[in-house]
Amino acid sequence: MANDTIVAAATPPGNGGLSVIRVSGPHSIRSTSFISKRHVSFFKERMATLCSVFNNDGVFVDKCVITYFKSPSSYTGEDVVEVSCHGNPFIVDSIITSFLTNGVRLAQPGEFTKRAFLNGKIDLVQAESVASLISSRSLKSVEFSNSAISGNVSTRLRALRDDVVSVLATCEYELDISEEETSKDLNSKCILSITNIAHHFKSLYSTFNKNRFYFSGASVVIAGKPNVGKSTLFNALVGLDRSIVNEAPGTTRDYIDSNIIIDGIPIRLIDTAGTRESLDDVEMAGVRRSQDVVRDSDLKVYVYDVVDNIIPKDHNIYVLNKIDLVDHQQISGTESRYIPISAKTGAGIPSLKSAISSSLSGNNPQQPDTVLTTKRQADSMLLCYNHLLAACDILNEKTPGYDLVAFEIRESISHLDKVLGKTHPDNILNKVFNNFCVGK
């Protein structure tokens, strides 16, 4: 990689005011000198410089602003050049082509960030958080990703690693002197330390699960019988008349969806066809498709009419609609298990949004430095936890095998090192960086 120089557009394709082209590697400034017909000394470190850029035939392409970042003070840790040109795809392609014919190759997805990782500018947690930041769909996920990029999550993980290594050192010491009688007091202290550390790993795993919808988004389905007001509720939550509303039952023949954000959670809200028997083949096809969507959703919001008898079940939200038609204070039954609303007037809608948010993320807001950004990281935390529990089980035996305890603790450290990137098999790196966009 040391002799390789790469180039790619760092901004999305299409027309716009500006586009940015990024070049990284030992030949960055030399190739920039060639396409600009300027000596390398013309470009000062970290100084935006206005100059013309030409194609391989010497034809003027665009007036660009070029900024040179000298190694190691750059994003990748290598010599980096960023070219800001007018946002026209033909201009961008022409400039990239000029670089490609002057000893530079096209970058692979995520290769700039991969080089930053391999050159020690960031660890793997920070690298993955860059991808999470780019794909963030809400301000909350931006906050979590930025915290991880700044190193807060990595700092906590490294502190946990130090704690695990300390316990491992104690166990290996006991292994060295195993011919002597082991102190029961020391054994109890090891169990206490390992249990405490394991709790932190389990907490990190649980926190990711509680907050995963901030990153991945959630599908929330509005379901119920025909004519209970599902489409009216859908429109009320979306804020637009997206779904057709009519007094005739069976108006919605298929599911309709729209993207909204509730308390920072990106949500794909889906209005489904009312569940009922019908002789209409088209309506029944819509009902079957709606049932599939309901089954695969992250959260179900069941809508009932005020005259319906509700039998609540766990992990769902139950809405009692049309309270504008009755005095809902007099409604008896499962008051604590449903949310009374009027989709028509908007009454109760804020309470429903709050219930949706709480169901998806819980009621306790998390600090940014406690939230992992990928499932890979979370799965590794669970493995760390399981190995430490196995170590505790061995220590609780009448005659603990400290070699086995040390093995389980080392396995925990190994999984933690894979998260931080201290050890990085190629298949892990490829999986991480292939999900990046080209140019980052």
C-alpha cells in the first residue's frame, strides 16, 4: 500500500455547486502538479490554492481550489490532496481520469478510512463509526456516531481491556505457583473482579440493542379491522394526506408506507389493509400482504374502535380511536393498556408518539459514550461476557483449573481486540470497509 496512490470523488454524484475529489498516497502532490501544470512547490501545506486543472490533452477543465495535507497530518496519515471543483459530473470524471493516467488508481469502497486505520490514525471502532455517521438518518444517531469517532467508546473499551488483562495476570500468577495452596480469599476477589467486568460487557451489549433503531430505523405497522381509522391515524402521524380515507370499509387494498422520525428514531410507518373476510380477490390479496408486513414489523400499533372489546397482549401498542364521538372518561375495562386518541382531531397523538418511542428505545436516554454503533461490536461484547462467565464458573469449582480460567479470559481479550482492531483478520476488515461509500 505504501507505493500506491488512490483517487475518488468524496461527494455524491450529480449536479451541484461543488464537488470534492480526494487523492491519497505518495504520488498525490506530484500527480496534482502534473494536471495543474504547477510546480509542487506552488502548493503549500494546508493552504487552499486556486489554480486551473487540465486534461491529458492539455485542455482546460475547470478552475479549482486545491488543498494539500502533508503526511502524517492528514485523514489517512499519507499525503492527501483535495480538489474542489464545480459540481458537474463531466468535470469530476475528467479530473479523475487525468489522475488515473498519471500513476494513480481508483479507490475501493472505504479505502481512505481503511488507510487511516492501518496507519494508526483511528481504531476500528472509530472507523466503523465513520460509516455509521455517513448513513445516519437522525440527529440522535449522528450524536452517537460522533461520540464514537471522537474516541469516547474506544476509551471505555480500552479501560475494560486493561481490567481484563489485570485479572488475567493474577490468574497466570496463580498458575505459576499452582503447586502451592491457592488463597480462597484471592480466588473470591478474582470472581468478584471478573463478574464486575462481565457486567460492563453485558451492559454495552444491552445498550446497543436498546438503541439499535436509531441506526437501523424501525418498521412500525398500523393494523386493525376495516374502518377503525387506521388511514386517518397514518395521515395524522405522517402529517400529510398520504392514505385515502373513506367511510366505506376496505378502502386500503394494499399497504402504504412513509418515512417519519419520532424522538430521533427513523421510522418506516406502514398503513395496512383492514383484516376481514371478503369475496373480493384484490382486497384479500392486499390483506395477505398486509399480514406479512405485520408479522415482520418491529412494532405493531393495533387500532380499535371505541365500541370494540380489547384483549391486550405484550409487545404491542393498543390504540382506542374515535374518542371524539364519546366521553372516553367513562370507558371501562383496560384503561392502563390502551391509548385513547382521536385520529381525526389529533387528541392523544402526542401520547401515542411517546409510546412508540418508548417501546422502541426504552425510557432511559443513554449517554453517547455508552453506545456501540454496529451489531458486530455488540456481538463481540456478548462473546466477551460469555467467556468471562465461563471463567467464573471454573473459579467456583472446588479445585479451579487456572489454565482453563486463563484460556477463557484470553478469549475475551481476543474478541475485544477484534473490536478495537488490535488484531484484524482480513475477512473482518473487508466486511467493515466494503460497506463504505467510495471516496471515504
